[in-house]
Amino acid sequence: MVAACLRPLGEVAFEFAASGLEAIERLALASYQLVVLDLNMPDVGGLEVIEFIRSQDKLRALPILVVTTRGDDSSKTRVIDAGASGFLPKPFAPEQILTEVRGLLGTAPTA
């Protein structure tokens, strides 16, 4: 669903990880411009993935958008304190995630 919402960005490649551990493995092996992350993942949770990213010199500046069903203030505070760049509670409108991603990537909408 996230990939479908981001189609207006144009030529964008997406990779998906089925678990937090798989996300960490992919991040260790390749370069990315942005991570969209859920807090609820098998193996390793979203907070641990954020902590891993922020602990790595080559990944430290990587923007992280957390998209989660945990929309409470406590969850938002925890992920932002851990180093997430943005927080978007589910459910969200497609234009909300598009706006968040554009802001994190520093790209303007095309007319």
C-alpha cells in the first residue's frame, strides 16, 4: 500500500523486508535514500531497527519514516527520541504519506 501511495514520486525503486532482521540485513548490504518502517515487525521490532540505523556511521543521516497503528503520543515520543525522522499513524490518506516522504527527501511536488 505504501508503494502505491508513493507512485506519484515517479521512477522510484522499492525494496521490502518481511521482518526487522531482514531490514537490518538489507540496510547493511545496500544504500537507500529513505526507510519506511513499522514498529510491529517479526524478529526485531521497529525501535530496534531505528537504533541500529542510528548506530551506523554510514546510515546515521538516513531518513526514517515510521508508519504504524500505534498512534499514541507515547509511541510517537519513543520513535522520535530513538531517531526517527517522521511519524505517521495508520490509517493515513495517500497524500499524507506522499507529503511526509517528499519532505524527508527534500523533493517538491510536480505539477
